[in-house]
Amino acid sequence: MIYPSSGTGAWEAALVNTLSPGDKVLMFETGHFAVLWRDMALRLGLQVDFVPGDWRHGVDPAIVEQQLAEDRGRAIKAVAVVHNETSTGVTTRIPDGQRGRWTRRAIRRCSWSTPISSLGSIDYRHDEWGADVTVSSSQKGMMLPPGLGFNAISAKALAASSSAASAARRTGTGRR
């Protein structure tokens, strides 16, 4: 999907088109953009479990495993990871951790990755790594003029869009 927006607009589209207010999302603090994404999710009425970080390291696969294991009731509807933080350069190695085991557990729900600044400049594999929504924009790693947001979506994300009841979508302000 291509949007006349920045990466922030593509983030919003990912959230409003796959989730409903009250849905629980697991997110990780890896820098400024992760904090902004969390804030947007909260404004859209999502329940965010935000795992604190130190802005010097990517997401620890062991913490993802722990968080998902503790969610016995499967309340977490989505796992959101910033692949590469523009502000710090920190990269989360998504396939790490027992040969990508945490990624496979996460994708049973719905997983997003935002290679906003890394798409086109750091190895990223939407299908192979099992991402359901990948969010990026033109002006970052692809070094194109600003103004285009991109979402790659899986069949699972497309199916989730048919039942998403985001308030922004109901009022017509969401991007689709």
C-alpha cells in the first residue's frame, strides 16, 4: 500500500486497519520512534504493553518470549517492533533467538515491523521473517523524495482489516 504521507501516516494506517480500540499491543522502547508509535497507539484507543528499553539496544528476543509466554489468555493481539531506529541507529535483529522462534510465536497473532529508516539500506525480509505489516517511507533508507508512506501487508493483516473497528476508521479519518 502506498500513502501520501510520511512514515507516521503509514504507522497510523497499520494500526487503524488491523486493530480495534481496546486491543492489546506489545511494543518495545528502542528509541524516539518507538515512543511516538506507542503514543499514537494510545491515542487510537489501543491498550499498549510498552516494554522499557535503554535506546542503545534492539529488542531482546528473550523478553519477547517471556512476554508472550506470560500472555496465557492470548490478550496480545499484535507485536510491534521498530526494526531500525532513525534517531539512534539501533537495529533489532528480528530473526535472532533460537532461529527466529520468537518471531514465529509473535506472528500467530499479528506482527508489525517498522524498518522506516532501514528499508533499502539494511537486510530486511518481510515474508521470510513472517511480518504481517511492514511500515516504511520514501525519504529514509530508500533516499527518495519525502511524502510517501508504504505498508507491505500479509494475507493475515488483510483478513484482520475486515474486522478492525478502529474509531478513526469508523469516523472516516483513518487511512486505508
